[in-house]
Amino acid sequence: MECFHCRGKMIRGNAPFSADRNGYHILWESVPAWVCTQCGEALFEENEVNHIQKALRQIDQETIAMMSDVA
């Protein structure tokens, strides 16, 4: 596989993923991904993206519930 950014070689490995949204910051330090050996760019496959999106939806729901408890 070729990197979309620098055309370097992509290999299977792990990469960090972080998100800032709705008043919180979350960081996963090691998510399976394709990682460029030249520039370090990460490409996450559909399965990992689906897991990340599911986790973020759950955290969003908990954040909304927590904030409604305060009101």
C-alpha cells in the first residue's frame, strides 16, 4: 500500500488517535492502523473506525446525561 501523502510504503502497525469534542478530549495511544514508514501518516481501516465512532457516540451520550444531571 502507498501513502496518500508522501507515496511512502505503508505497513501494519499501531498509531495514536485523539479527538476533541463536546467538552472532552480522548486519546487512544495504540490503535491498529496502516502506518507510513516514511512520514508516519496513519490510515485506519473500517473496523477500527467503526469501533472509534461507536465509543465516541457512547461517550457523547454519557456526557449529555452528566450535563443534564447538573441542570
